[in-house]
Amino acid sequence: MNLSKPALYIVLLVVIVAAPFLLPAYKTQLATLWLMIIVAMTWDMTGGQMGYNSLGNIFFYGTGMYVAAVITIGMVYDVGDYTNAAGGGIYAFTETQYFTGLVLGCIGAGLFCALSAILIGWPTFGLRGPYFAIGTLGMAIAAGELVSNWEWVGAGQGISMPNYPGDFETFKLLIYFIFAGVGVVLFIFLKWLYTTRFRSAINAIREDEDKAEAMGLRTLTYKLLTWSMAAFFVGIAGGISAFQLIHFEPLETAYQTINLGIFMVVCVLLGGKGTLWGPIIGAVLFHVVKEVTWNYFLGWQWVALGAIIIVTVVYFQDGLMGWLKHKRPEWFGIRVEKKDQIVTEPAE
């Protein structure tokens, strides 16, 4: 099974384009699936490829939402007046203003989050192991509390985005293709990046950071670059979500550490850390289970989530990709001459 065959990518591209038309009632769920794929792939950049398990990547998602909102609103109105709970004014956006805000807001969100990752990562990467995970989690929680008390951006009531100037079904289709476009670009970027020496460098950090430093590798530079690239795409995803949700607030929507912040980690663990396809497969499987349980077994959804985590940790410690590679190495182009003796293994 050669995952790099051009025919496979052509089929996948056709499926991506056709999906919202074949399943028109599930446009929103399909768009959310792409969100899960994006955040899973970006989390794996630091957690899987580099070995720094962050629990605070949701910081970039929530920050991206607010940056996109501030840029979109600020181009037309005063942000403080717009978000004033005691206001009551009518704030209309033209079609040009809406789409300009959508483009510039999402790009600005990505750039702001990338810069934030560098500034925050400078002191944070002094922590390692569980201390890094706890530190990044605290960063995300603190950001949510700070924004929920910041009146200029709406505080706890959140922000309402401008309405899409058109048919709502067209709007859902637009959001789907924006998410899908970002996801495809991210996949192409990572597929290229993981064939360069950059991947070898961050894998060396994962395996033994002290030894990598002793050999002359500028580990902090690679860590900052990796986290900033991941933050860029998560920030864009957050900006798109701000427009998709229309109204969002800090704790339950933007900086949702106990939901999306955990989901992105579970997706990677389920699919397989440190692989290109693992986060994608894990995100698809997890999203399907989540949608089924949330819609048909409401009240048992967290039980299902816990069961997935337990089964993955106990039986699939390398994720589904690792398990399949061990059971069916020939699917991945791995030639085995003797039992458990791998002779050749091509790069992913």
C-alpha cells in the first residue's frame, strides 16, 4: 500500500470536492472535521515530531478567533463601541467589507499567533516533559480568563461577527471549502517539510535533546520555528471558526481547553504520533465517533471519549498507523525477510 501514489491523491481530492454536495445536510459537520484535521496535524508537529506535548495549543485557536474579529470589526467600526454591552447601535457590513475582513482577519490571526508562539515559546521551552505540558495548559487557561474580563473585546459576553451577505447554505459551503483549502495546504506543506533535514532535526530533539545540543543543533531555534508554524495554521483555523460560529465567547468557545484542546491530542494518539497520516486518520475516526455519540447517545459521549483514550493507550500505544505498520508492513513498502526483521523501510 503506497500512500504516495498520485492516483490516491486524485481520488482524495475528488472526494474532498464532492463531499459537501454528496452529503449536503452535513456541511457543518464536514467543515468541523477539517478543523479537527488541521489542529491534529499542527499538534503533531510539536507533540509527535518534536516530542513536546503541548496542552495549550488551544491558546492559538482562541487568540486567532479574537484577532480575526478585531481586524474585521476594526476596519469599519470602533471595536469598543461595537462590543459595548450597553450599546444598541446597528452595525452593518457591506459585502466587500465582509470578505475583506474574512481574508485579512484570518491571515492576520495566523501571523499574530505565529509571533505569539515565538514570544511565548522563548521562556516556555525552558520547560520539558510534563512541566511543558502543564505550563502551556496554564497559558491557555489564563488567556481565557484574561479575555473574559477584557471589556474592549466584549468580556464574558463574547463577540458577534458580521452576518454573511448571502444564502446560509452557500455560507456553509464557503466555510467548508475554506477549511478544506487550509487543510490541504497544510498537508502539502508538511509532506514537503518532512522530507527535509528540518524533520531530522526536530526528531533528534524528540529522541535526545541534550545530545542534539551537544552535536551543535540549535534546538531552541528549531523549537520556536516548529511551534510558530503550527500556531500560524491554528490561528487561521480559529479565525475561520469565528466567522463560522458568528457569535463566540471566551471560555466555552474560544479557549475551550477541555473540549477542542483535548480532542486534538486524542486524535493524534488515536492515529499515531510522529506520522504524516496518523493525525488525519485519527481525526476522521474520532470525529465520526464524536458526532455519533453526541447526536444519538447524548449523556454517554464523555464515556465514549474515555473509552477511546483507554483503548488507545492500552492496545494501540503507537496509534493505528503504528499498529498497522507492525501488522502489515508490506502496505507501507517495508520489506521483511525474516520474522520481525525489517530490512528496508522507505521514508514516509
